[in-house]
Amino acid sequence: MLSAFQGAIEGNYRYYQYYANAFVALVAAFASYVARNEPSRWAWSLVIVVALILLVASRNELDKFNGRAEVITK
């Protein structure tokens, strides 16, 4: 059972961590950029689209992990 749970962690939870951390880093970096410069509409659009993709991907991976963990622990 432990190896199955570790597999779930490696298969989904690590991806969740990556996507969530990339989202936070993108928002922080862009906020820092906005503080010093005035970004174009294109830059705003790009950052918003990428941030949404990262947010949706992280939630998807977390849901997959929670589903697998529930099946394993029952």
C-alpha cells in the first residue's frame, strides 16, 4: 500500500506542486515587472492566459491525486 501511495505522489502530486509553484512565481514576477514598467495589453493577455492554464492544470492534478489517494486508502 505504501508503494502505491508513493506512486500516486510521484504521478500526480509532484505535477500539482510544479504547476501551483509556477503559477505563484509567474504572478510574483509579473507583479514585480508591473511595479517598474507599464506592460502592454499583449503582455497582460499572455500572463493571464498562462496563469489560468497553470491554475487549471494544478487543480486537475490535485483532484487526480485526491481520487487516487482515496482509492488507495480505502
